[in-house]
Amino acid sequence: MMLPPIEELKTALEQLLPGVSLSVDGHALVVTPKDLEPVCQCLKETERFGLDYLANLTAVDYPPDRMDVVYHLCSMAQKHGPVTVRVSLPRANPVIASVTPIWRGAEFQEREVYDLYGVRFEGHPDLRRILMWEGFVGHPMRKDYVPEDQNAPEAA
């Protein structure tokens, strides 16, 4: 069974989940932060969609005020996808629910986005840095990150 086009997917989700706020931007399904969990659960558990695999989870920084978390979902069983789901967050305080309870494979990907972009995933089982060391200041994938000069002499 093939996935419906993104506009039809949006309509189907709105019928299955009354009250959710969805829109389409290009080939992405845009979801509000509060609706992420029910939408993802529905995309995974509804037989018609069966998006049982989180292929990728990343972030995109849009200074000065927005950061998006982007999810690419596929069905291994039905061999279709990907479906792109995007959530916009305020850059000053990017917090969103963890999808680790839905797709276990999100655990390390959320840790990477937390480490490199500063997005906090509420409900994550072990949210800590994965690439940078504890005590590292900043988030190196943010567009305003300024790397310190590792070769500069230390101030006395």
C-alpha cells in the first residue's frame, strides 16, 4: 500500500486526530510542538501509514528567532516513505517532547540535536551530551556559534 500524497496525509491525520494543527510546506508536514506526540503515534500505529522507522532526526537553525526539528519517517514493513515532519520552536528556548517512547532509535539522534543545537527533549531517558564533553560551552551547529581559539595563549 502506497502512502497518500502529503496533502491527503494531512487531511487523513486531521480526521483521525480532531483538533490537531497541521499544515504543509513543500513536501513537509508541519506540526505544532503540542501535537507532535499524537501525530507521530498515529503515523506509526495506523496500519495505512505504518511509519515504524525513524530514519533521521535533525535540526535547522534559523536565526534570530526560530529553530526547526525535522523528522524523516519510513515504513520498513510496507516499504514506503520517507515522510518529513517538521516542528518549529522558539530559538531562545527550544523544548519539545521526546519521540524516544515512539521510536527507540530517536535516543541517540535526540542527544545529538541536544548537544549540537541546544534543543531539549522532554521525557528523554538520558539527555546528555553525546559528541562534546560535559562542560563544553555552547552548541556548535548554531549559526551564531563562535569557536574559541584553541591556540590562543591563556589569559593570566
